[in-house]
Amino acid sequence: MNPACAATFDVSQTLTGCAKCGDLLDIRYDWSKASVPKRLKDFENRWNNRRFPLDHSGVWRFRDLLPFAADAMVCTIGEGQTFLQNAQCLGRQLGMWPGQLYLQYEGFNPSGSFKDNGMTAAFTHARMVGARRVACASTGNTSASLAVYAALNGFQGIVFIGSGKIAFGKLSQALDYGALTLQIEGDFDACLRRVRDVSAQLGLYLMNSVNPFRLEGQKSIMYRILEGLSWDVPDWIIVPGGNLGNCSAFGKAFQELRDLGLVNKVPRLAIINASGANTLNTVVNSLGVTWNNGHVDMSKVKGLYAGMDEANYHPHTLASAIEISRPVNLKKALRALDVMKGVVTEVTDDEILEAKALIGRYGFGCEPASAATIAGLIKLLASQTISRSERVACILTGHGLKDPDATVYYHTGVKTKEAKQPPAEPTWGKRANKPIQVADDVQSIIKALGMSQTTLDNSTPTGYVETPSANLPFVEY
Ligand code: F0G
């Protein structure tokens, strides 16, 4: 992503930053060697072959647009069976023209969030490079998704979460699917710094969105929206912004589709921050930083981060999924804004909760972060940035059941998390997979993982790949 460096690396390498300059890496294809269909409509032929797992997957049925893996390497669990819903009632309520508001309901994914789109791609790359142990930091959904893919594809999953920072629905998934779960004293930004350190030291395969293969899978959300509109392009795509991987992937998808001549127009993009975690909005609308052909003025961003450190600032929003103040994909998000003539805005927690209740009232559940899309749409309609006659697709990134506490709180005023007193003598099940409390330093983490730098390499058995138990599902393609 750094034009002054422009180093390239082979797809068989495992890198989450440029080995020369440290900047983000981007996946580039030599399209002349790929077999991309002449028209997007040609992808419909794959529907007839849905018994083949790759054609069933809502990601891999578009595999010609992410052609980095041989079919045999693909780790799919049937992700991406998600639909573009025409939200007639909600659209009418917001004063939009009939039939113009669509919701891309990503909560239908196997782990209940849009993260599965990217996870299938990154696990595929992990398999290609022979990785066995995979790790991530997460506000919850990435860890849930990682845990599912690890369990079903024979990897050991390790997840880092901030203490008290994750919705219970998501935590329960990571625990149930057997991921080694480390609760760090700190927020997501601290967890991500740590998991990057620890993964580099121990050779764990990093699954966060600094891994460029994750974003390749996330492009497919855009393909499915086009498919849902019979290959027409909407006027607007609206997406919540956290670590900014998702919006970056959308920009890349449309840049490629345009360059390949597969679309005749590119939709506009609106990225919505929560006010309590509004780095992108500040960078774009207050500091005026732009993509500038890859020559991003990072000194302004560094200045902002230095100010945050000085003030001991930590992000805070009820939309815990996007409670992030140092989005790692910032530069790629600026590129997406450039490609898609994008805008950024922020919404308060109250606006998010009201929007979530509206979405729910009209029959589509989602978690708070996802509702930032509709809260943002309301704002952008009011400012006439988006017109009521335009066709808008909002990404509902995560299922409503991910964070039932937020919903119960909204409807009853009861904070269920605080009402739960730990029992005097805790009991747990025979297969309990308890989170391990650990201090935020590398040595304590390595100790908690029960690993040392000298004992770990990919030939060390993880207890998963070599001995798939008869009781556990084991997927092989
Ligand atoms: N919506 C939900 C439900 C999310 O879980 C996230 C990110 C986002 C939106 C923002 O997407 O990071 O690509 O800008 N969740 C991450 C996680 C950070 O760890 O699950 P983004």
C-alpha cells in the first residue's frame, strides 16, 4: 500500500505487513492469467451446481474474483448464504421512495456475522501455507468466526479479547467452539498490539484484517448485493466502521470490477463510526486527510494518536463491535472512500439504539454496531447527502442474538450484565473451556498459552489435526 516501496511478495508467504517498509499489504492479481467471466450474470451458472461446496458458498461461487487458491485448499463451511432484503416497511418509515432501501443481512452466516466471508479466505491461505495455530484479537465476532472455522477445519484457535469488552453471545461462541481464549486487561487496540507481537514471536497465523486474504473474502458481500439486484449497481452502500477491513474490501471489490469492465458504475460508500470511537470521522472530516494516490499524510494521523495517548483516551461505545480507536486498515479505507466517492459520519449510542429498535420492529434483528448503518442513513437523509429516491443497501453485519443484553437494556432498562452476581462457589460443565485472565504482557501471555518460543513450530501436534475425534465434525474437501 506504500507507492514509494511497492515491494511484492509471493502468495506462499505469510505476511501481515510489508517485510520492507512495514505498511499494509494488498492482494494483486494478474487478471490476464485468471479466467474471469465476461459478465457477472455468468456466475448464475454456479447455482445449478450447489451440491459442490465451492459453488454452494456465497464467497467461493465468485472464486474467479479472488483467484489465489486451488479449489482443493479451500476451507468452506457454507458461508455467505445471505440475502439482500427489500426493507419496504423500514424504508417507508424513513421516508424513502418505495422499494429503495435494502438490508444485506449478514447475520445469516454460520457464526452469525459477516466475518465468515473473510475467515473462509484467510483459513484457505492458512491451509496453503501449512499453518496449524491461528490467532486473532477481537471485539467478539472475529473470535467467534475464527473459533468455528478452527473447530471445523482442524486448526487450533487462539483468541485475545479485552476484559469486559465483548458481548456474551460472541464470547459464548469462542468458548463453546474450543478456542483458547485469553482475556487481556485492556481494550481491543491493546489486544491487537499484543496478538501481533505474540504471533510474530510464536509463528501463529494471524487472522485479523491486517491479513490481506481476509479482505479478499469480504469482497463477496458486494458481489451478493449486485446479485440480489440482478447485477444492477445500487446508489449507496452503507457500512459501520471499526477496524475498517470491511469497507476497505468493498472499495477493492468495486475498483477491480470497474477495471475488469464488469460494472458500468461504482456505488457511493458511507462509513458510519460510533461517536465514542470516531477516528475515521476525525481523520477525514476534521483533519482533512485523503487517499491522495497512496501518499496519505500519516503525520496528521500520528499526531491524533499521540494526543490520544497523552489524554489516556480509550474509545467507548455501546456498539462494542466497533469500539476501536486505531483502525489498522485506515489507509485502505481512505482508498475505498476515493474509489467509491465516499462519505464518513458518526452517530451516538442513543441514535444507534433507536435505529436498532426500528430495524427490529420491522423484522430484521441485528446487533448495535450493525444498526449504525440505519442511524447513519437517517442522518445522511436529513442532510440531503442521500436523496430519498436513491437506492441504498445497508450491511447488517451481525445477528441480533449476538448481543441480547443491549436489546434487553433498551426495552426494559435492566442492565443484565451488571445484574449477574458470580455465585459464591462457581460450578462448570465437564467440557468447560474457561477464559484465562492474563496480564497485558508478552511473557505472561506465552506462559498462559503453555507454549515457549523454542517448542513451537508447525510440526508440533495441536491435538486437532492429527487426531480428529469421532465426536467432532471434521471437514475435508
Ligand atoms: N459490525 C460488526 C458486527 C463487527 O463485528 C465489526 C468488527 C464491524 C461492524 C466493523 O467492521 O472492523 O471491518 O470495520 N468487528 C471486529 C471483531 C473488529 O473483532 O469482530 P470493520
